Amino acid sequence: MAASQETTLLGIDVGGTKVALCVARADGTILARLRRPTEPSGDAAADVARLAADARGLAAQAGVALGSVSAVGVSLPGPLDPEGMRVMDPPNLPGWHDVAVQQMLADALDGLPVHMENDANAGALAEWHFGAARDFRHLVYLTMSTGVGGGIILDGRPWRGSTWSAGEIGHAPLVWDGEPCACGLRGCAEAYLGGAAWAQRLAKIAPPDGRVAELAGGREHATPKELVQAAREGDAFALEEIARFNRYLAQLLAQLAFTLDPEIIVLGTIVAAAGERLVLEPVRELVRTHTWARIGGSLEIRAAALGEDQPYYAGVCAALSGVSAGEDPGSS
Ligand SMILES: [Zn+2]
């Protein structure tokens, strides 16, 4: 079925800390929205039942009969099974091991079609349909938050790979036998570029009396947020850390550029917060220097554009990708 502007969708984004639900039109108009703490109970069935109850309440609030909703989309921390129907083992959702979320939600929502995407793929779709990558057909989106998730869209289609693991570039080795990663491997890109790994590093190496520690109320509480703030103020330690981040990020992006030759790479949370001068401009320069002119010269590297609203659009896009698989954004 094709998505027209009148198509009504129900989007659900289950994050590690927050759940975001919305009722929206296919053109991205949000009719009603709800955000609450995830509060996993340890029992996946109870958690899914609560999501379904929220969804029903939200549809009522939007004045939309549940039966007129075309599709439900769920964006979840990966990995999903190779059919995209079950959630295997999301690190932030205790009790969610190999859970048939698609079937459980469909049963709880009167048999509505339910489509699932991992959060990075859903984020890529969201930036493609509604954010920084509109009008492009070949793009990579990197979440750049606590971890480094990736979503790939090639020739106008999400690329999921043979095991639904395409885009897990955050766990490709950047440094052989390097820093330990949360996934159990060593030297992953995420161990150098992820917010959690960076916070762990700052707790060990930030000067205890420096600006970063001061802003955070102690270096053990420091995150990339305080680091960016200190760098903006010209703090030498923070600027050095950002330069290190930029080199690793550019290395990752250069590999993506040579492998996939995308038109645009969209970078999420940490990069969007750090902005042009600290990260985007130096990273573009590094990537240009370390790739062939025909590849790096035309590659757009931009910050994600959806900000706080991204989870709503991720859920909507998970639904949309089920309704209009393979269609161009905006076509009907
Ligand atoms: Zn890893």
C-alpha cells in the first residue's frame, strides 16, 4: 500500500531511557505525542502491554480511530532477528531477550500491521524523510550518542544486510587490539567515539582541577557535554580531546566514503551539539585530505537536523518503511 499524506501512522520509539510515541500523518505532521521514562519492568510482556495502552490512549487523544491507523512503527535498540520481527537482546532493556514484539503489539492493537526497525536504521530514515538528508538517495547516518549506531540508505532504500546488521560500523575496529568496547570486542570505533566510552576516559584523564571537571562537578561525572562547553571556552585539554575525537571520526568517515560512496553522511547527538567550528569543519577537512577528490570532494557531512523530535520521526519512519517499502520520500 502506498502512503498518501492522509495516511495515519502510529510511531513508537523505545529508547534506553525514554519512550516516545506519536500519531502522525505520512507527511510528518504530528497529531499527538507522548514521552515518558522507559522504566523497563523486567517483564517484556508487561512493557509491551504498557506501550499498547499508551498507543490506544494517544490515538484517542488525537481523535483517530485505532482501525484507521495504517501501520504501527517501532524503533528499538538493535539487534533484531533477520526477519525484523523479534528483538534479540537490547542492552538497555532487561528482560527483553528474543521477544516477539511485532506479534505482541499486533495482538494488543487489534491486528494493526506492526513494522520494526533498529533505532539507527529508523534514525537514518527519519533524517532522510524529514531531516538533514532530504533530497539525497545515498546516505549514512551515525547516531553518535552513548554508542555509535549506523543506518545506511542506498539508492533510496534502507540497506539492512544479510543478518540485519548492516551499519554496525561503530563496532568495526579502528585500532587493532585497542580500548575495550561495551560489545566485548577491542578497538571498536565506539570505544573512541561513543559518549559512554568518552565519559569513562574523562573520569580517568581529565585534569581534576580543570574546567571540564569543574563544569561536571567532578571529573567522574564528566560527559562530552561539559567537554564541548569547555572547548568553546578555549580550554586546552578539551580542545585536545576534541581534536582526538575528530581524527578518529574522520578515519571512520573516510572508510565509509571509500566503501559506500554516499552523497551525504549525517552525524547525530554529540556532533550536532558540538557544531560546525569544533567538529564538522575540521572533520570535513580531514576527510577531504584522506580521500580521493572525486569521493571526498563532493561528500556532504552534516549534523542531524531533527534534534529532540528525532525519536518521534524514527517511530513514524519505521511505520512508513513498512507501508511504502522502497518508495521515495514524499511519493505516493
Ligand atoms: Zn564494539
